[in-house]
Amino acid sequence: MTEPARLQSGGVIDRRKPITFRFNGKTYRGYEGDNLASALLANGVDVFARSFKYHRPRGVFSAGEEEPCALVETGEGASRVPTCRAPMVPLTEGLVANSQTGWPSVDFDLGRVIDFTHGLWPAGFYNKTFKWPSWQSWEGLIRKSAGLGRPLTEPDPDHYEQVNIHCDLLICGSGPAGLMAALTAGRAGLRVMLVEQAEHFGGSLNWEQYQLDGKPCTEWVEQVLEQLRAMKPVITLQRTTVTGIYDHNVTTLLQRGQDTDWRECFWTVRPKHILLCSGAIEQGLIFPSNDRPGIMLASAVRHYLNRYAVRPGNRVVVATNNDTAYQTVFDLARERLQVEAVIDCRETVSEALLQRLADLGTTLLTNARIRGTQGSRRIRSVAIEDNDGKRIGTKKCDLLAVSGGWAPRVHLLAHARGSLRFDEVSQSFLPDALPREISITGAANGTAGLEELLAESVRAACAIAGALGKPMEQPKPPIVTAAITESRRVSPANLDTTQPRQWIDLAHDVTLGDAELAVREGFVSVEHFKRYTTIGMSVDQGKTGNLNAFIALGALTGRPAGEVGTTTFRPPYTPVTLGAIAGRNIGEFYAPRRYLPAHLTHAKLNACFEDYDWQRPDYYPLDKESAEAAIQREVTTVRNAVGVFDNSPIGKIEVCGPDAAIFLDRLYINNILSLPAGRIRYGLMLNENGVIIDDGVCIRLNEDHFLVNSTSAAVSRIVALMEQWLQCEWPELRVLVTDRTSDWANFTLAGPRARDTLSALGTNIDLAPAALPHMAVSTGTVMGLEARVARVSFSGELSFEVNVPALAANDFLEAVLIAGAAHGIAPYGIEALMILRTEKGYLHVGSDTDGSSTPDDVGWGWVARNKSRDFIGRRSLYREANQAAGRKQLIGLETLDPGRAIHAGGHLLIGKDRSPPAETDGWVTSACYSPTLGRYIALAVLCSGPDRIGEILTVCDGNQRFNVKVVAPVFYDPENKRLEN
Amino acid sequence: MLRIICPYCGLRDQTEFRFGGESKPRRPSDPAALSDTEWAGYLFYRENPRGLLNERWVHSYGCGQWFELVRDTVTHELKRSAPLVDLPGPHQVSDD
Ligand SMILES: [Zn+2]
């Protein structure tokens, strides 16, 4: 194995530690310190990926997170990670990576046919073309040929961590500005967090050849880090990206693990102050065929050359509109590689640069631009013309280093809603108004020149320290030597807008032609332009292209770039793994399981549990009994003998105080004032819009002591609501609300033999119908336990709700089963309960009602009308819409064929042929097979339902159509005789 | 994510609180006396200003108390948080 493009010496790779890795099935060698891009470049690999839309070959364009071209997937199986940017993938032993676009392979991609027929595929093409018969019918085909990467199908096997932390100063970026600020603030005694997204601290000091205090700048970086690490309250994090700044400066970080048992760690930081030292990103240049492999940012060439000892090409041409690219010429010269030509679109360059170029013998073409490039798998030559389009000539090359100026990394500032302004000199967007507690220095602030940048950071850090109560003298920054004098001046783009195939977004394959079409179709606002062309909407978010694209938009619409503006940067700065956001809150840790107090006994009874917020028995199969058989047996047992149901999750809200009755009377549509002590009333609660929000029973234990049994799922909501009314509207009411749901277990004994069973347990409560009639409550002891016994029925049978202390739940349930054995008792679960209540037409709020249901809609309108006092929601019941005819109202349905199954969700259709698409007249809200009646029954809402009893309707139930008859919503014992036993 | 001062417990994270919307006038004492339009005004119409807004929050995972917060809707800057001692007067029916 040899690496044809690796230099013999130099760089910070460790040549004693070779690393073997695979890319697209071939084995390569790199070294410790390499990343995937540098190692592949060293091995002479040209094509990293195929482009998004045209499937054109793409190389590597940058050396950082801004990479738009070299997108690969790493790993295999469940650990595969799609859409990695090759320069951000550290090289590790055994790494497996693959190009993720290209079919059948990245080297020979059939999709290239799209490129040869590109005229047929303009911007907005999908939206315009694939409309017939529907987008859905084309979607599969399109997703196969476009798009980035394949999503994973298996659960993520990796582990993710999360950290929450406070600090005084969060510094984003550890280039010279960040390091200098961290050192200064750290010395002032601030709790500093220094965050660096790359593998190493130092930013540009890792790949530019500066001298600081007379030493190579990498040595200065080491010194500073040593000092920072010695400071206790300072935290330094590398491989960590600041992904977003949110309200009140809450900042999120994504840290990538290395030799850790977690893959990534998601930090939520609450800093008092944020200092952005995030640097700047070099921009590409727009010219025809500017997307070929071998075209690379000039700074990336220095990066690979100086840090990784990789020579990214042998015949180099440099094209630029600013001074910074000249450093690439000088750095290449140091490695004895002469640049063939420098193409500068400006009229003149400085004397100093002219002199240095002359010393090297490098050709300089000013007032020139690139007319086009040639080459298939890699650039082969460039054609050059002057700014007026007059042909100058061609140059052979295999590397074209480009620089289109620098865009400060102001993304995070924009997250925090700082504003930007367009700077004519540097042709870029610079920070304008800063939010409170955010500062920005260095290249991110448009500051050029290392010396000035270090001084600026010292000043900023001292100011922050002062503001946070730790004033200090300004220390002296290091002395800078051997840096080229940078001018911020960038020549505005000089575009030949007649050439369509100039890429303005490499990642999303958007060309100047697409931009021109967008403008022609009127998408000239920068936000519309972005969405129509999809520019800047790929994984790289246009980090190396947006600036030029917006300048191009200006050129196409005759507006200066400052007037065009820029799109809004939003979090995250780079993609964030969903697993990192979820952290440990997955699987069993997603939410705590709530167990019933008698869970152990249910388990012994072979209950099948289901999560209803609580782990509740769904049914109790005997031996090999099917679920269906078990459920039907349980229903029949309740109807004919006695069943026991664990109703412990039901709300047990105690409402106490002299004004408790007045308070509840305002919440219920029912008359609570008239409810005597020891009695119970079924009631509905509405919101102020008149919509039913809960049903349940209201038990008056004493004159000033109520127990509200709200639906189990609504308990915390109802308690919060009661508190809100008491605190915000009626503080004068002397009422205390306490949720005691988990203090009491609650068991329902239901069925004709319920009284016998309860008596057999031993109780001092008189259970005789006269002493404890339906809808009455009594307190006393059962089995010697403190107990509240309420005659309430959710099944239509004689029924006792027995509340005992939760700690006694297991003993009590076991005793009930023993006491009831002689009466044929069986435990029943939620499924049987739902059938029992459907047979009786008892409402299930949330199933049989929705966000529009009023009392009238469910047959309780008369209660509301009979109440003369105001209650929550009353006024809204008298609004026109709530009184209108044709409202969806609750009715019962019977299938004409009793054996025909019907399901909740089926639609009752109007219209001649009664098949969709058709207007719906209502829908089925609950449905079951009733073993009691031996037929299928359902509850439904139907327009003016109660007026239509007896009508035959068609229900559209999945793919089936069949007829049903409208009946009253009570199927069993409509006279309620069984309740009165 | 905001950092909110509960007037009873002090500075806490937003996750401990629940938002209760813009402070509104108290519930009309006799809703039946209101026209549909007036009732709709009480139910649905709010100022929604750009700038300082009085709003209600409840420290639901803390002391459970409702309180008033003044927030700048542009910057999220929190100006004042205070207990609900002085509830606004009953809903007034406007003339227009
Ligand atoms: Zn509190």
C-alpha cells in the first residue's frame, strides 16, 4: 500500500501509527490524526460521492463541517450513520465508509442520464410535473433516485448521554480568538466553557503557518491549553458542536465521543454570557462547471497540505477574488509545488503580493475569470477569459483552488436573533445589533489580521469579566510574526449570467439556471428564492454557497446584495442525532410505569396488562382461553353473577371547605347545591366553550366534603383546572382541593351477587337497598379496613365501588375472590368494562365525544337547561352554532346482520352510491360484540341523530359497506331495573 | 428555554412551569347578560402586543401557584413576576 499524495514529512499525523480502513469496498491506509477526507485524498481518491440530482461525480470541497460534496455513510448494520461529511469523520482502525449516492456504484452511476438530460429537470420540476395522477404515485421512484442516504431500519444500538450545566462564559470556537478570550476570562476567574467542534483545539492555527511569540503557532495553542486545563472552573470540550442558541441564551452542544461508552453527548448549557469566536467559512466561486472533483477551497488546500501532509493535486491553478488565496500559493511553494497560474478577477493586487509571486515565478492573470472546466472524474483543465468574456486561454490542472471571499459564521448569532448587515468591503454579512449577553469577536465579527483579532478578544473577555463582577487588567496578547497581511477587500462577483450550468449549491445541485428560472417565475424574495430552488436546504445548509447565491440573486434582479438580504439561520447548526436528543429517555426510561396497588395479585390471576397510563388488566384468560373468549366470559359473569374490577386509577379528588358545594356547582352542569350529604350525582364538566371535558361522579361525603371521581386519564388535568379557577377567579371561595387518587385503592363489585359478596367480606355498613340505594355512599369498615362504599354503576348492574387504603389492596382483592367464590365471581378487565358500558350506552368521554360535543349532543342537554345558575360553559351553549340543527349527536347502531362485525371509525355516508369520496353524516365512536345480546352493537355520532331513530344507513367500515339501523343509545335494560336491586 | 422567577420559589427552569396565556379580565359575573359578540370578546380576543405582555404562569412542578409575569414578546426578557394579589376587575363590556 502506498499513498501517492502523502508528503514524506510534515503535518500532525502520526506516521508510526498506520490505520487500515475501507471505502467503497477497497482497503486503504491512513494514519492516526487523519480524517476520512485527508486519508482518501492521500490515497489519490478523486470521486467521493455522486451529486444529489444530476448524479455528477463529486470530490471533496472543504475541510470541515461546511462540506457540501463528500457525503458518505459510515459503519454497517444498525450502527450505520448516513450523510457524514468526510472531513468530519475521524479515521479509526477498521472504519468502513461508503459513498451513499450513486447506483449501481459511485464510479458508474446510471443516474448520470439525468445530467445529460438536465434541461428536462429544472427547479420546481417535481412540483410541476409529478402531479398526475398524484404525487404519491411517483414518490417511490423519485425517492430512489434523489435524496441523501438511506434511513436506518433497526433500532439504534448506541448509547447517548446528556449533561445540563451552568457557566459564566461559553466560548464557541477555539481558534486564536477563542483561545485568547478563554485564557483571559479564565485568568479573571470566570467559569469558562471553551467549545471546539473539530478534533483539535486551535482552529486556523492548526493549518496556517503563523508564528506567535516567535514560535510556531501550534506550540502556543498547546501552552494555552495547558494553562486552561490547570484552571479548575474551566471546561474545555473538543469534538463538540454548538448546535443552537435558544431563549435566554440556553445553548445546546453535541459532543462526539471517542473511546467512550457513549456515542454522543447532548449538553444543555445555561451560560451567563456567550462569546462567539466561530471564525469564518471560505466561499466558493461561481463559474461554469464549478463542481468537478479537484475543485477545492483554497483554505482547504492549505488545511490538507499543512495539517495532514497531503498534496491534493500536482498541477494547481488558483482562482480568487481576494488576497487570502495567495497564502495557498506560498504554502504550496514551500512544498516545492509551483502553482501554474493565479486567476484574480480584480483589476490589481498589492505590490507585496506581486513581488512574492514574481519571486516564485507564478503567472498572475488579473481582471480574469474562469470560463469553464474540463474533465470527467477529475478536473483536467480550465478555460480562462477576461471580465468582459474575451477568451484568454486554457491551463491544464488537476487541482483548482478557489476562494470567493469569507462568510463569517454568524449562524449562532442569528439563532439568538442578533441582526446582520451586508458589508460592501468584504462582500459578506457581518454582525450588526447584538442581543444582550452575547458578544462576537474575530473572523466571525469580520475582523481580519491575527494581531487585531487577538487584541479584540482580550478586550471582549475583559469587558465580560468586568460585567460579571470579575474586573481585570487587560493582558498582552502574543506577538504575531510571519502572517501575511490580509486585506478584507473582496471584489464583488462578476457573473456571466448567460451560462446556466454554474453551481450555486453543490449539495443540492442547484445551478444559476435554476436561479434564473426562479427569478423569471417571480421568486425574487430571498426566502421564496431559497424554497423554490431548495438552495441552502441540504445537510450543509449552504455554508459554502449561500452568500454567492444571494449575490447572484442580486445580479439577476439588478439589486445590490445588501438589499437582497439573507435567509434566516435556524438551529441546529449541523445535523443532530435524534438519539442524542432522546438521551436516556428511551425504552423503559421513556416514562415511568405506574402499577396498580394490587398489581401482584393481578399478575397471579394471569392478567394481560395494557398501558392506560397505568398498567391495567385488559382481561384474565384461563388456561388456553383466547382473549375474545375471556372477555366474553367476563362480561357474562358480571351480568349473571358477580365480577370484580380494579378501578383504582379513577380520580379521587377531595374538595373540602365551607364553599365546596358552591365551587363544584359552578364547575358541573348539574345541580350540586341540591345534592344531599351521602348522595352521589353523575355529572358533566364543560370548558368555557361549552364542550364536554370530563364526566364522572360527584360524591357528597359531608356537607363540606366532596369526593370527585373524575376519569382516570383526566385527574391531574381536572385538579389543575380546579386550582386555576380557585386561584385566578374565585380566591374568595374557602375551598381546598387535594388529589388523593393513589392513596385509595378502588374495587368495583358488580353483578346480581355483588351484595352477597360484599356482605361475606364483613362490613359494618348497612348494604340493604333502603339504607344504601343506587347513587348513595356510606363510610365504615370492610374486612376491618377503613372503607368508603359507593353505589355507582359503570356496567348497568348492581354495583358497589369499594375504596380501601391502597396498602391493603392485595389483601383485599384476594379476600374478595375468596368471598365471591361461592357466588361465581371472576375478575374482569378493561375490555369487558368497555363492552358493559357500551351495552348500556354509557359515555366514554374522548371516544364518544370530541372537541365539539356539548351536553345536548350526548343527551344531557335537559340537565343543563334545568339549571338556573351559571356554570362554566353555560353561556356558550346558547351560541348559535351550539343550538343549530344538524349537529353530530350520539345514537346507537345495530348491524342489520347481527353477526356482522362493525368497528369504531367507520363513516356513515350520505350520497347516492354511498362510497367515498362522499359527504359523511357521522361516524362510529365505539363498537363491540355484545355477548349479552348476541349481536354487534355500536355507538355513533350522527347529524341530528336522535331524530333519526329507525333509519337504515350505510356504514363504510374499512373496505366493507353494509347497512346499519339507527337505535337509541341504550341496548340493555333501558329502564335501569337492574341498577335498583 | 426561559428561566423564570417564581415569586414564591425563586429562579427556576421553564420546564417546571406551565403557560396560562395572556392575563385576561376576570370572568364576567353574569355571562348570560352578554351578547354573543361580547362573550366571544371575553373568550377569544386578546391584545397579543409586540412588546411587554402581562401573562399568567403556574409553577406546576413546584409550589403549584399561579402568578403574573411581564414578558417582552420580542426579546423574551422577563420584567416582573408577582403573586396574583390584585386580580383585575370583572370583565367590562366595551361600548364599541
Ligand atoms: Zn413556585
